[in-house]
Amino acid sequence: MTTFTPVTRRLLAATAIATGALAAPLTAAASPTFAQCVRTQAVDFPGTIVDAAVATPALSTLTSLVVAAGLGGPLSAPGNLTVYAPTNDAFAKIPPSVLGAIGGDAAVLTEVLTYHVADGKADPRKPVTGKVTSLQGQTLFVGYDRKSDAPMINQSRADCTAVRTTNGTVWIIDSVLLPQFR
């Protein structure tokens, strides 16, 4: 039986509602092994990256910030993007004063959000960590960390289940990626 994290289960439920499909019973489980993780099939969502985020209550903070930064259009456009989507819980880990400073400055907000996006496919379940250039321009380190026994993007854990949309792939992550500010 395939197992999913709570965030993935909510996204699957939203997908089932949006498509009129019946959701299979989903169960929580411990972290899957490397072999289980790499064999986990992506979930297909019948809309764009933005549609998938809007349909996922656990991504409401990210969705609000994407809209505030004016990135809804670009993230809905045709293409093949990879988005590493931090949950509401991930944003809650950031001190309110820091989150307020990020959200209060459009340029900084755009830098942070585009650091979560790469052009093309960038699967964090690869057995060797690779470098991926974000749309923001800085490097992300993406790959399966055997020490943590989890797919990682920098120091953020990713869910083993990708969400495939009409214009790219979304990976749910447990923390907000912050670029280096110069």
C-alpha cells in the first residue's frame, strides 16, 4: 500500500474533489525507505501549479504570497517548472518579524519565492545530490540524503510524492528556502 504524508493526503483529497474522482483511503506512515521513496508515483493534478496550490489548504500562506508578489500569472503559464512548495507550518517556523519583512518588500518577496522554482524537472529523490539553478539565479542542492533518509532541497525535506500539473511539478517541503542576500 502506498503511504502519504498529511499534506499529500489533503492535496489528493482536493484533487479528488476537483476531478470528481473518489479518493482511495490514505494512511499516515513513517518515512519511507529510499527504495520506496524513489518508486512513489507522482499524483496528477488537472490544473496548473497555482491551481494545485490554491486547492491545497496547507499551502494557503504560499498562495497568498505568490499573489502578493504578482507571480500567479507566470506560475500558471505553459512550461515545465519545478516548484518546491513550503507548507503553512514551514512559514510558521519563520519569526513573524522576518516573515513580515519578507512579505512587506515586493523585491525581497519575489527573490524568496523564485528561489523555490527551477526550470525543468528537478527531482529531489535522485540518489546523488545535484545542483539546480533556481529562477532567482542561485543554486539549490537537490537529492536524496541517506543520512536523513529523505529527499532534500538544501536543508528542507521534501515529500516523496510529487504533484504533476499541466505546467510542471510541485514538491511539498517542510521549510522555507532563503537565498543569500547580497
